[in-house]
Amino acid sequence: MTGLVVQSELNAKLATGLLLNEPMHKHTSWHIGGPAEYFIEPKDTAIFKKCILLAKELALPLTIIGKGTNLLVLDSGIPGLVLKLGPGFKDIKIIDTQITVGAGALLPTVAQTALQHNLAGFAWVAGIPGSIGGAVVMNAGAHGCCISEIIQSVKIINEQGQIFDLAKEQLFFGYRTSILKDDRSRWVVEATFNCWSDQRQTLAKQMKQYLAKRRQVQPQGYPNAGSVFKNPSGESAGKLIELAGCKGIKVGQAQVSEIHANWIVNLGNATAKDVITLINIIKNKVKEKFNITLQLEVRVLG
Ligand SMILES: Cc1cc2nc3c(=O)[nH]c(=O)nc-3n(C[C@H](O)[C@H](O)[C@H](O)COP(=O)(O)OP(=O)(O)OC[C@H]3O[C@@H](n4cnc5c(N)ncnc54)[C@H](O)[C@@H]3O)c2cc1C
């Protein structure tokens, strides 16, 4: 099927916000990435489902993203259809101590909402800029906590457009991973979390401390994607990278942060190629010095 036929099919059947060759640097926290061939921000689950079914019908590769804070999109861009789950998926419902949140809701907003309702469990996510969908898939974590610890279940949509719940045990969470991470046929629509009651003052204090700690140890001011590598078992990737002499190394406009060696910052117009070259330099130097092979935490798309 030609690009024009695909485009007119998508336009005719979706009649909503289809963008062609949308620059992905506009949708990633690194401000890096070539164009998505077709790009839509579905405004609700019905449109999301329609897009999934159409992608299958038109044999288009399908990629779902959230806030793009854990992504390296290649300079050549992403073939097929990219769906970004944003404001159409930001509902937050609270029943007693249970919070149900749309995949597109942002973690800091969820943390603030939990705080307003005197609910504990989310204080540590306040400084993570991603969405609930991305956090569930990646099993986001910080300060000794991770999202899987509070998950009860996740509402999934599959490539047939069927919507169903998966219980926490069915998601096989691990360190920065879940069964959904490399699954290209099931995606997160919303998630339900078990919180517990606590005093607002106590929660507010905890949140403030977590945010202050981040400000202390994390680079501010340049676009980035948080930690680039996972921590090897019992080790800190940042420490290994620093000891391997990588702090401050630059390739093009990408630089290993002077403040936190596990972060690569975009000094201006860094390309994905710059970042990948830097990633390979870091991996080689750490391997040479410690015989440890670092694994990427960020997801490479394209
Ligand atoms: C300044 C900064 C600080 C950070 N601090 C932390 C931290 O402390 N701890 C931590 O764990 N991470 C951290 N991160 C990384 C990132 O914010 C988290 O991993 C976040 O949960 C990713 O969410 P996202 O919406 O940005 O996902 P994206 O980057 O958009 O996507 C990440 C992955 O999830 C998939 N995905 C996204 N949404 C869905 C969905 N609805 N269904 C199925 N798949 C989906 C994507 O295809 C991709 O593979 C940080 C990033 C930055 C920039």
C-alpha cells in the first residue's frame, strides 16, 4: 500500500489530528529524534482502539509513547504509526484508598493528587516527569521504591482492541521492567494503585525531601532522559561511569553530565547519533575497566 493510500485511509477513518512526519524531538525530554511517519494523540480510548485496529489493517508498525522521558528516538525517525497518550488519558479516580489513573496522567500530578487526599505511596514519584503508562511498563522507581509495589491491576488494550485487566502478578515486574516492556501487542490504558492513609503533613514533608535530594544530585537545565543505564547488580552505573573517567566527555552536542555520570545531557542540537556514539564509548570504557557490560535503561525507538 502506498504512503498516500495509507494517509487517506487514516484520514478518512479517524478524521482526527493525523500528523505526517511529526518531529519526535518535540515529544521527547532529550529533544532528540527524527520524524514519526504518522502521529496521533488519541483523545480517548475509543479513538485509541480505532488507531490500533487501523494500524493492524494497514500493516503499519505501531508504537505507543507517553511523555517521552525515557526515549531515544533515532535520527531516521519511527516508521509507521506513533500514538502518544496524553491529556485524553489523564483521569484520576479515587475510591477510599485506591487510586485509578489514566495512562497519560503525569506522575507529579498523581503524587500531588494523592497528597491532597492524604494518601501515601506516591510521594517518591513527584520528581519523575513521565506518565503512568511509561512508569508501569518500565516499573519506574526511585529512593528505594518502585511503582509495582503499589500496583493492584492494569487495564490493557490488545491489538484486537479488547480491553481487560491484568493483575500485578501477571505483569512480571522486575528492575525497570515488566512483561509489557517488549510486548508490541498489549498496551496500558489505566492502572489501579493501592495506597494507604497518612497525615498530609508527613507526606508533604517526605515529598519535599525527595524533591530536594533530586535537585542536589541531578543535573538541571539541559534536556535529558534521566538515567541512561540500569544499575548492574550491587553497583551504581553512575559511579562506574565516573570511575571509568567518562564524566564530561562530549560527542557533538551530547555530553556525559558533569554532575551525574549516568545522565547524558543535550547541550543544544545533539543528535541520536551523538548520544549512541557516547553510549558506546561509555560501555567500552566501563567494560575495559571493570569487565561489566552496562545495559540501557532508556528505550531506543526507530
Ligand atoms: C529528569 C528525569 C528524571 C527521571 N527520573 C527517573 C527516576 O527517578 N526513576 C525512573 O524509573 N525513571 C526516571 N526517569 C525516566 C522516566 O521518566 C520514567 O521511566 C517514566 O516512567 C517514563 O514515562 P514516559 O511517559 O515518559 O514513557 P515514555 O518515555 O514515553 O516511554 C517509555 C517506554 O514505555 C512505553 N510506553 C509508554 N506508554 C505506554 C503505554 N500506555 N502502554 C504501553 N507502553 C507504553 C514506550 O513505548 C517506551 O518503551 C526520569 C526521566 C527524566 C527526564
